[in-house]
Amino acid sequence: MGEYIEDKVILEETTLRDGDQSPSVNFLLEEKLHIATILSDILTEDDSIDAGFPAASYLEFESVKEISKVIAKNYIMGISRMKVEDIDTTYEALKYTPKRRIGLIIPTSPTHRKMKLNVDQGQLIDLAVASVIHAKKYFDEVEVGLEDGTRTEMDFLYRLIEKLIINGVKSVTIADTIGASMPWEYGDIFKKIKNNVPNIDKLKSLGAHCHNDLGLALPNSIEALRNGANKVGCAFNGLGERAGNTATEEILMYLKLKHNYKDNNKAEYNYSRITECSQVVEKYSTIQVQKNKPIVGENCYLHESGIHQDGILKNKETYQLFDPAIVGYKGEIFAFGKHSGRNGLKYKLEQLGFDSSRVDMNLLFQEFKSFAEVKKRVTDEDIVYLVENLA
Ligand code: MN
């Protein structure tokens, strides 16, 4: 294919746009700049930061503009409706950076066409083409996001995408806007587009943008990659409208550990700031990360049961898919409760500065067990108390 990079996945990070659209999230300008700085370091120069929707409000405009002035490494994208004013405003916000992209939102499904724009298929194609032509005046990189693309007639998608490419669009994203697709259905859409759009090889990227309404955002994104997509939209902590988007930390670790089942993704991400970025996004978004959230949840690298603690002490690979240090995790490896075991407790004592050979471990373990039966979690302070008060 032309400019299409076969084995390099491109990320379109949307914490600052789709994430910011989550109910009760409102990132302030300084917060957006802080998050953008960390994202920029984690991502590669081929990836883009979806910085916001400049025409939405004055503050949104200002924040997209400021991000584009501060971040030079990555592409900065602003999204826009198919309106001349929106496109002009998006350019005004992004004119300070050469690495600018516009993401035109094109509502394609029958419901979206009728309810949002009241246009038929032909009228939508005309509107989309006119918008692309206008956007091309300002942007080398015009992207289109086909909103509710997964509930759109396939033959219409082929015709629309062909026309968009003829008019200079470099990137097309098929959005599963309401999280309606099953992984095999989503993969099939990409396979069919690859096979049925005659000029598809002129694209630089074909992208997925998934929502997690049925918990399928990550598997859907992976199926898209397995069937010809090379770009994935994602947001930290899985933020985004409703149940959110594909989580950036999850797609990153998929790429590191499993993509193509070999080291085929050439991208060099800075994985070591994943934990930090998640925590910063958690704080500014005010949306707490659930404890068992993959990759960044508080429980992900903690082992409570005795059998697991013993295994981890012998070799971390017994019960851990990857070394938590990869994602910058520096926390505890053991939690204590009624399932915990003697070896884990002994390890903890040493960590707390006790000489376990001078402690009656049988007695301590007995005391610990009866204490742990009635507590949700046994803390370091509890363990110190138990040792110091052994009969
Ligand atoms: Mn979305």
C-alpha cells in the first residue's frame, strides 16, 4: 500500500476530547496541558493527540490552541462538524503547529443521517466532499470519523470512503459510536472495506474508535487491527462518553505483549509513565479508577492469597503476566487478608524491619488468622500491632 504503514500501529489518544466529554469531567486548561505533556512522552511522533473540539466553546478553542503550541512531537487533532465555521475555527486553533490534523465527524448510519442532518445518502456524500475540500485548504492531514459507522449500510460505506479518498482524505475511522459491534462483526467491516473500496491503498491510516458499552472496546479494537486497521482511538482509564473508550493503557500493553504474537509493532512507547498518567487523569477527571481495572487498578499487582504470595516469592512469573515495573508501578506486591499465607507474612515482617527468626511465627500466624477473619484488609499497622502484642 502507498503511505500505509503495515506493521506500525498509530494511536489517536482522545483523553482530552472524548474523555473530557465524560459526564462530570471538565479538564481545566492547566490540567489539559499537564496530561498532554505526559501523553506526548508516552506516545510516538506518529501518534496523535485528539485535543478537543475547538468550535464547541471559547475555552475549548483556547485549550486546543495552547496544547498545539506546547506539544511539538505528536500530531495535534481538533474535531469538527461538517460546517465551514467549524472548520475555520479548527484551523485558527491549530495554525501554530505544522503537525495539525482535523477530524471531520460524518454521521453515516440511517438513524444519524435522518435525525441529525436529515439528509439522504447522496446529500451526505456531497456535504462530506465539500467539507473535505474546504478543510484541505488548511490541513494536509484531513481525517474523517464515520460516526455510528458500525450501523451503516456497507455498500454506502464503500461509496462514501472511495469519494473521500478521491478528494484527499488520508485517514478514515469507523466509529463504533454506541458500542454496538461484536468483535467478529467489527473485524468483518474492516475486511470488507479493504476488499471493496478500490482506492483504499491511498490511505495513510484506517482506524478504529470503540466504545465500551458491552465491555468490548479492547477486543473490538484488536479485531480491527487483525483485519486491516492500523489506527486505534483510545483514552486513559477508559474515559469517554458513557462506559468510555478503549483504554490507552490496555491497548498499549496489548501492543507490547501480544500484537501479531511477535515483536511486530515497531513503535517505541514510554510504557514507564502509564501508572503516572493514569493517576494524573484520575485526579483531574475526578473519576476514580476501579480497583480491578486492568493495567492501572490498585489490585492489579497485589497478591493476597497464600498460594499466590508463595508463588510470587519463588518467581514473579507464576502469577503475574508481566513485570509491573514496565508500567511504572512502584507499589506493594502483597495485600493481607484471611487468605494470606505464612511465607507472605514472613516476607512482610522483614520488610517492616522485624527479624522473623526472633518471632514465634506459629503463634503470630494463628493470631493473624483470627484477626484477618473479621477484617476486609489487614494493614501494615495491624501487623506491627500483632507482632508487638504477641503473648
Ligand atoms: Mn467517541
